[in-house]
Amino acid sequence: MIVRRSAALALAIALVSGCVTRPHDKYEWGDYDPSLYSYYKSPAKVGELLADLEETIKAADSHNQPAPPGLRAEYGYLLLQRGKSSEAVLAFQTEEKQWPESKVFMEHMIQVASAGHSATQPKEGGQ
């Protein structure tokens, strides 16, 4: 009797678990986690992180899905650090459009990038 119940329970679990499918991820993060970790360990690998972010953004765009929150902002910040202000502004504007809750911060970053400041330059007067 116990063997039958155990077998029936095992069969039920197998049937139910066979019907479970992995839900689709809401966002495609690509290689973001390992790239960011690699960048933190070795900041000289900023080019690799930049390329991975760009690839992830292109993948999201090609599937008509939004890029994960903050990804375009981080991409824009890295572009700004490299002196690519106009490209950074475009990334910040797209982030703001996709994620309206980022508006205040993105407007500030657009202002900084439009003024021609690099993200690593200190403000005048040491502030």
C-alpha cells in the first residue's frame, strides 16, 4: 500500500513538473553580469563592457523589447567617459523615453553631456 502511494506520488510529481515551462525573461541581459564583474576586477576592460552593453541593446532592439532598466544609461555614461558626448546624449534620451521614472537623472546627464564635460572631469572650483 505504501509503495503504491509512493509510486503514485512520484508519478504525479513527474507529470506536473513535466508541464512546467521556463517563463520568458522580461529583459535580455546578455553578458551583462560577467562583463560588469570583469570590469570591476579590471577597469582596463571597459571596452569589453561597452561592446557587451551595445550588443545587449542591439539584441533588445531587434526583438522590439525594451533594454533592461538602466542599461542604456550605463552605456551612455561609458560613452561620456570616452568623450563621445553626442552618442551619450542619445543613449540618455532613449533611457528616459523607455523608463520615464529616470527623467530627472537622465535630464541631468543630458545636460552634463551637452555641455561637453567628460564624466571623469571634475567641475570647476573643485566641486
